[in-house]
Amino acid sequence: HEQVSAAIDRRDLRSQIARHFLVTLHPWYGLFTHSPLTVPQRDLLVELVAELQRSDSRTATGAVEKSTPSNQRWRAGVGIEVQGDATAIGLGLQMIRSGMVDRAIVGGSEAMLSAGVMKAWEAMRVLTPDFIRPFSQGRNGMVLGEGAAVLILERSADAHARKAKPLAYLMGYGTSSDAKDLLRPDPEGAASAMRQALADADVTAHDIGYINAHGTGTALNDSNEVRAARLVFETHADTLPMSSTKPIHGHVLGGGGAIEAVITVCAAQNGFLPPTINHLEADPECDMDCVPNQGRAANLPFVMSNSLAFGGINASLIFGRG
């Protein structure tokens, strides 16, 4: 936070907007949630946002090119618990499209495994006493994890100019907030994020070959996520694979969306559906192909990754194979 405020010159805010925008995630201490900002820091950020709102993004970028060293970066945090890193990826996409930045380094991290954190999650009755089993009959909760993932976004023309082969194309982003219940996800809210991502990517529901699900292994999340997918994909959902990789890496909270985005990219790149391990038997309320226990080959030109946070804050990303 000190770095953010120190980098902004109050006399000329626009000249301090860097061409390269680094999005870092502070899952529990986000800039705009519970961070203990001082009054000067808060006022400075409010002034920056106001200046950006007054400025055309292309004009602002032009000013940066003339007055800002090319290696200067502006750092910002996205303070949303579970899907903040997926949102960071989506914001990076939007900023590149607008011409505000040339590249974005986006992602998330989480390191919160301690006695206090475990007790807090245990009090919510969402942790499993044995194994996480998304979409399975007998599922009884999640397992927390730690980790991080980072993606570098740039225009395809810039990548080709430096003779780099893109791993994938980030094509669409959708987000929604249903704000109905802290722990009971609303299918319509998640469906809205998926529909927005499809529209943003300019692809149809039938173009999607795989969904990396949020899939926490809790009774409510998994069945409602299947309902949301069926609202969007309709009859295509009968054959559409939607698996959860959380039994492998755990629920990484502020790092999970980025980790699962990387897994989704790898699935498209390698033509391989990651399995939902620990699956016991099919649950009639989760009537989609969750790729139980065994991964398999598939042709995946377009794939989707979903992140659904507490309180109904949802993000959906669509990637095209590189």
C-alpha cells in the first residue's frame, strides 16, 4: 500500500499511470475492503480514481508514453476473497483491450494455513473430516490449500512481434454478484457470469468443450453450480465435461482462480480433461460429466474456468487454445 501511494505524484496523477499494470492480490487485506489505509492514502486513491474517470483511456496512455519511464509499473490489489485473482485476470484483459496498458501480470496467491484459520473455517462447518469429493454422492466439505499462479497477458500482435507463441488466448470475462446468501450460492448469479463471459468472448455455449468448475465438495455449492451450468448450456450440458481439480490442490481461496485458470489453459493445450478424483458415485443433483477419477483425451478449442466466492461474487473466464 505504501508503494502504491509513493508512486503517485499528487501534482500530476495522470503522468504516473504506468504502461505496464501489475495486478497483485491481497486476499484478506485488499485495498478496497479491510485494509487499514491512512487518511492521506485513502484521499490519494480517491483522487486517482476520479482522475481516471475524467480521462479517456487512450489519452491517458498517450500521456504515460511521453512522461513515464517504460519500466515503471503501477501496482494494485483486488481485494475479493475467493475469486479476486480471477477478477484480476479479467481486469487485466479489459485494460489491455481499452488501450490503457500494453501488458498485465495477473494472478493470485494464498498462504493462510494456521490453527486460527482452520478453526474459523471449521466453525462454518464446510471442511471435510476425510476427503474432498466434488459432485460425488457422500461429499461432505472442502480441504484448504496454499499456492500461487501468475499469468502474463499481452496483445496477440505484440506476442507475435517478439516471435512468442501464446499458450492460449484469453477471450472472455464475466462477473456477477447475486448478494443473496453468504454460503448458499444462487444458480442465477453464477449463470449470469458464464453468460457474460460467452458474450464477451463471442462464442456460443456449444463451442465450450470443458469447464473447470469451482467444485468445492460442499453439498450446496456443487449442486447449485451444476444447476447454473444447465441454465446456460441447456442440452449441451448433457455431454459437457465439468470437473473440479480442488481434490488435488485444495481450495486455495485467493490463489485458486489463477491456479485453476492455468490448469484450464493446460487442459486446452494438451487436449486432456483433468479428472475429479476421490469420486465415489454419481449424485442425481450433480447430473453432469464430472470426469470421475480418470482423466481422458479431448479436443478442446474453447474452455471455461469458474470461480464462485462466498456471498455470490462470481467470475468466469474463457480461453481459446493457443
